[in-house]
Amino acid sequence: ATLAGEALKFAAQLPATPEDRRLSGVQAPLAGAALQAWREGRPMPFAMDLALVGQSRFAVAPLAEETTAHLRSSWPHPSFGGRFLAAERTVTPDGFEARWRVSSLVSSARAQFADRLDAAAGGERVSPTLQDDSFDVAMVQPLDVYAMSLRAAKYGALFIALVLMAAFMFEVFRQLRLHPVQYGLVGASIALFFLLLVALSEKLAFGLAYALSAGASVLLLGSYFSAVLRSAMRGGSLAAYVAVLYAALFGLLVSESNALLLGALLLFGMLAVLMLLTRRVDWYGLSASPAVEVKPRPDATAT
């Protein structure tokens, strides 16, 4: 780092005790050309190369009369915050670039900093930051593994209801009777999909974990419905329906800005299809009409 052409030597300024809240951080004494420029009141250009590792937020306190900041990064998901928003900003998949221009007429950071220096010199405990009057940018990860798994789990009840609704349609249109235990087993198998997704996503990439979990669930439900409904075609059609639901759910999860719109359109479309298919169903007469009870196939013939 250089100030007015003079190299600065920084040293850590740590509190003497954990309870000591005086100004802390790093500091460098003024010497040589920098000290001379300060005494004469001349402008002092400052330059510093700083490598930050493991930091999720970068904040700047506008202490100058006219603060101008230009920040460029390869991170594609910034979150701008603080009291002063960027005057110009551009966000692309390759990164972002932002510029701030803050005048001392609209910022009290200089006065706050001077008051805290005086308080620290007098031995008072003060906050080491100026977060109330600063601007910052945070590097966020909008679609990490656990966030996507949590979003998937929030759709769990709706997902189970959509699959059970399809099974119920076979009772309505094919005059087949399914036992509540069978409905419960189907719901439990779908619930285990979300548990399997979380477990696999801790070891594998989320896309691969989702594909494996969805594939296992589709195969299980397809084979189960084929046996319960006494028809491989019926079981295959339900398995295809569940596969489409899993694909739609994955599309909702990976969508950052259109998830609500896509989810609303999906639900509206499915409700419209359900109403269209059942528009001629006599629901009052349905309970009175006898249904064919589906019994499991015997594994062996008794003699």
C-alpha cells in the first residue's frame, strides 16, 4: 500500500481484552512524503492491493469529502446494501461491476469517525465499525445445495397431493378401489424422496443427486402401481406422470427469478386439466356405485 507515493507498513491493532471495544484493525504511521503532504494539506493519493479470503461482505465507509468507489468482481451473484446504493451497476453471468459516488453533504461518516477517534483517545468503549453510514456488497450463493433441498421440501405436501390425486382418478374412471394403506405407502415413498435428496446432495452434485433420487422414486412407484392396479400400462402411465412432476419441480428449483410464476402456471394448468377431466363425473352417484376392489396377486397357490 502507498500513500502520497510513500510505502506504508501496516501493523495489527488488537484490543487488549475481549471486552475492550476501542477502535481495532490495522494501522500504519505516517512518514516521509505522506507525512509532509499531510502537514501541507496536499492531496494524498492512496493505493492498496488487498487479498480477502473467506469474506462474504465488503463494506466501505465514505470518509472523504467526495468518495468515489469502483468495484469489479467475477462473482455473478452480488447483493448491494448499506445506506448508499451504487450509482451504476452491471451484473452479468461473468461477474459484476459497480460504482459509488457519495458526498460528505449526505453522509455523516466523517463526523462519526472523528467522534469515535476522540472517544477512543479518551478511553471510552466504541464500536469499531461504521455500518450505519456505509455502502457494501455481499457475495451470496442463491442456489446452494441446502437452500435447494429446503425449497424442494417445501413442495413436499403439494407433490404428495398431486400424486395421490392421480391415483384417485383411477378409482373414479377405472372403477378400482385402493385401500387407504396403499395411499399411505405411496405418500411415504414420495416423502422419502426428499430425505434421499438431502442425503445424496451432501455427497454428490445436486443435479446428480436429484436425478438418482427421482429415478429411484419413479421406479418404485411404477412397479408398485403396476402390481396394485393389475396393469403394467396403468403403472407405467402413473410412473410417467410422476417423472413429469419431478422434472417440473427441478425446473422450479433451478429458476432464480421465475420460480413463483412457473409454479403458479403449473398449478393453474393442472387444476384446469383436473376440472376438464372430471366435468362430467357424478360425484353424488359415485359413492353409490359399486367399485371393483383390487386384490393383490397371490405369490403362491395353496394346495
